[in-house]
Amino acid sequence: MKKARVIAYQSGRSLKQRIWSNRGLYVLLTPMLGYFIIFNVFPLWGLQIALRDYKPSLGITGSPWAGLKYVEKFITSYSFWTLLKNTLILGVYCFVICLPLAMVLALVLKYLPLRKTSRFVQVASYAPHFISMVVMVGMLKTFLMPGSGVVNVLLTKLGHEAIDFMGNASYFPHLYAWTRVWSHMGFNAIIFVAGLTGVSEDLHEAAIVDGANKWQRILNIDIPAIMPTMIILMIMESGNLLNVGFEKVFLMQTSSNLAASEVISTFTYKMGLLNTQYSYAAAIGLFNNVINCIILIFVNKIAQKTTDASLW
């Protein structure tokens, strides 16, 4: 009854009165709202560059209108299908292995017998998330160096020939995906650990009484409990299938692995900043984001029809 009276009281007040009564919350919201407007709303004005023959001397509005000329140029270019294939391979590879392995790690952390061991594993798996991308790629190149890298030294001692991992295009997707797992798995596992803490212990106690072993409890209690979280995260990740991280790909890129490492983001950088084709680069970025948005809506629709979890 008290809650109903509060709701009725709130509904009877004007918008200005309700804002004033909750002014503390709005003050806390202001910095994030300002950040969002400055860095996400205002830059939308620059999308015009993708639809114009942009010349810096004329400015955005002074440059002549070009329509979808540069989008069509990108789609019909000889490198389009190679770029799309490379981007999708890296995006789908990471999509398939990263979240499931993070869920497995969360389950391992829950069932480790010693709490100190569990904490150590959690910290050790979470720490790589804070390593700089430049440092991580530098470590990778040092470990995989053909002559003196640790990996190749071990291979030669075992009787195998040294392998130029960074120079071989066939190794690039595996190196990219598994180093992403190493750096992000612990961070993603925290979300699943939080979900597992919400599972009632009464369910496990009842299952133990019924004779269920550890694997049966994982399959029938833990995994169903965190599956909605898994689906939401997978929907969100699907919206980034073509947004393969530029920094890491660019740092790992060499002239000899270019056949597998040239993706849409690196191509956009080269066209826009190195070749000063600003309209062409903006059109590529616009195309990339539109396709990501379509994929996100499509995957969310499938999740909505097949499960009870969806973003909207």
C-alpha cells in the first residue's frame, strides 16, 4: 500500500518537480550524458563525408554531394571479398571460442576445491586484460621469433624446423584469436562467475540428495542458470563481427601475412590517413557499421524466437 501511494504521488507531480526531487541522480548522470553527446552524437555530423566528395579546403557542407558513389566503389573493388572474408574469419573465430571458454573458466573457478587456488587462477587469468596491446604483441613477436624465440627454440630441440609464425598467413587467424582468448577470457569469466553466485545452493543440495554428481549438476543447474547471460553476451558480440580490432591486427600485420591480416579496419586506415581518400574511408566505415547493425538485429530476432533472452 505504501509503495502504491508513493507511485500515485509521483504520477501526480509535474515533470519539473520530479526532476528536481531526483536532482542528485541527474547530477550523477550528467558526466556520462555529456561524454555520450560529445563523443557519440556530435561526430554523427561527420557521416556526411561518406556521401560527399570531401575536400578539406571546402569543408564538409561545402564539398559536392556524391551519394552512395564511394560505398559502391568499395563493394565493386577487387579487394572487397578478400577484406570481407578475412574480417569474418577473425570475427567468427573469436565469436565461437571466446565466450564458451570464458564460461568454462567460470565453472572451473567455482568447482576448484581450494579457495586460494581459485583466487590465484582468477587473478592470473584476469591480469592479461590490463596488458597494453603494444606490449602484448611485442611479447608475441619475441616468443615466436624464428631464430631466438622461446617457441622455436623448443621446436628445434624437439627435432622440428623453426617456423616463421608471424610471417605465415595461415597462422595469423589462430594467433589473433587465441591471444584474444588469453587477454579477455578472465575478464569475461567474471560476468559468468557473478551469474553463478546467483544460483541457489538449495538446488545443488537437492540434486546431491537425489544422487546427482558434479557433471550432472553443472549440466542441469549451472549452465541453464547462466545461459541467458551467455545469450545476451553473444548477441552483443554478434554486433561486432566486422569490428575486428584495428590496433592488434595492425601491430601483428607484416608484408608476408597480408593475405590473411588485411581486414576492413586496416584498409580503412590506409585509405583514409595514408592515401587521404577521406570520403572513401568514411564510406567503408559506414558500410561496416550498417552491416554490423543488421547482423545484431538479425541475431537478436533469432534469440527472441528461440529463447527467452534478447536485448529488446
